[in-house]
Amino acid sequence: MESSLIKTDLGGKLHLVASGKVRDVYEIDESTLLFVATDRISANDVVLKNGIPTRGALLNILSAHWFSVLPSLIPSLKTHFVTLDLPQSLLQEPQVEGARQLQSRSMQVRRLRALPIESIVRGYITGSAWAEYCKRGTIHGIPVSGEDGAKLKESDQLLRPLWTPSTKAPPGESDENIHPDQAAELVGSRYAKRIEELSLEIYTKARDYAFKRGIIIADTKFEFGVDEETDEVVLIDEVLTPDSSRFWPADEYKPGQSQQSFDKQFLRDWLSQSGLKGQAGVEIPEDIREKTASKYIEVYERLVGKKWDENIV
């Protein structure tokens, strides 16, 4: 299998602002950032030793696809996306080594003030929401049930999508699920209300879009920032990717059990079954890398409607 891009090096041409689990963020100017999506992959808040080839490019281009689609479905939605083009400083001589490789995995975005919550929308009950429901009958402290008060089964579709935010933890720490009222305490009630409205509208439009293409979006995570000049809440970071969402094949959906998925749940399951969950320095075997990559590519091709190979620069 081909090699992965784990670390970026722009030869000092741009200042590195931050390095996250997947993305390295560089400053182009005071109002614009460059996001570079590496092939690093994390699970259970731990970055694994080796990555998944082309994964960063796929996450980047899929996010750009959604940044194009969503404003056409929701005219009031503002995003931080500017262009997939590299800044001229990286193309001028002497050109940064590997600039061609950076093209497909880089995105210029507006520099905004990020709001410190993860905005999660759940349309189906699974993962940590299912675990909480089994213990308390709630999701993020919100009482839930099925039709006419019936008890929910694992992977059931909820009667309505739920906005279930979490804290945005510092690197190395885990996010904490919180009640929507606590989100208002973190970001202010006006911003929290707007984030909830946008999140539910984006999820609903994306859910319907994906279902027509054979994909169930069980849940997803958004992030938002604020444009200081207009005070508008803006969709930022990645959006509706296999990293930020649970994607299930619609034709295999069976309530009452866990589901097959197109996201990195496959990798998480392998780590758990191998007794490696949460351990640092884990190297992913070739067969698991290949299977994980194939799942990312399949969901991309279904959602975008074109072969992944057509996008590689």
C-alpha cells in the first residue's frame, strides 16, 4: 500500500499555527488560514502511528463538496471555505517540495473565532447515546422514547433529530457530553440557539441528500465560528466526513443491533477486539489500513457521485 503523509513541511514559507489530530493549520495572512489534511488517523482520542493513504485528501475534498452543496440548500448558511487552490507563496520558486501532493489536501479558509463546543446532531441512537439511554433513558440528559412512549432499540431512528452538544476538550483530553442548556453557558444563549438551529437544518438537509444516495447519516458533528465583523455564526472545520459522522449503508440497516459503517468505526472495532483501545504507538496492519481506506472511498463515491481517482491531482 502507498505511503501516508503524516507530517507537513512548508519550508518555512508559512507560519504553523496549530497541528491537530488530522490537520496542520498555517497562516496565509491575518484573515486567511491554510488547512492541510494529513493522513494521520486517531481513534479514542489517540493518534495512531501510521496513517491511511490518501485519507487526508479525501476528507478535504469531501468537505469542499459539502461546503458547495449546503449553501445551495440553506441560503442563509455561511461557511469559512474560500478555495481549494494553494496560496501563491507555495507555488513560487523555489517551490515547496511536495507542493503537488499538498494541492488535493489543502483548503484556504477564513480566519474566524471558533466557538468552544462540538455541535452534535443525532438522528439515530447509537454509540455513547445508546450507552447513556440504556443506563438512564436519556441522551445528553434529554429524556427520549419511541413512538407512543415505546422503549428504543439500538440503532433506532429517533422521532426527531436531537441537538446534543459536547465540550471541545484540549488535545489529549476527551470531549464531555453536555445538555443543551450547558452549551448556552459556554457560548452564550444567542450563539447556542443559532448553532442549534443551523445544526438541525444542516443535518436534515444532508440526511435527505445522503439517503437518496444509499447512505444513512446516523449522527454527525459540526463546528462553528463567529465572523467578528458581522457577528454571524459560520460553519467551520470539516463537515459531514467519515471522521465527523457515522455513515451506514441504507440497504443493510437493521434496528436492534449495531450497524455496518463507512466511517472509522471499523478501525475502532479492530482496536477494541485486539485489546489496543486507547493505547499509544499502535501501528495499523496493512489489511486494516486497506479496509479502512476502501470504506472511506466507497462513501465518498456514493455521496459525490464520481470515482475517487478522478479527484487525485
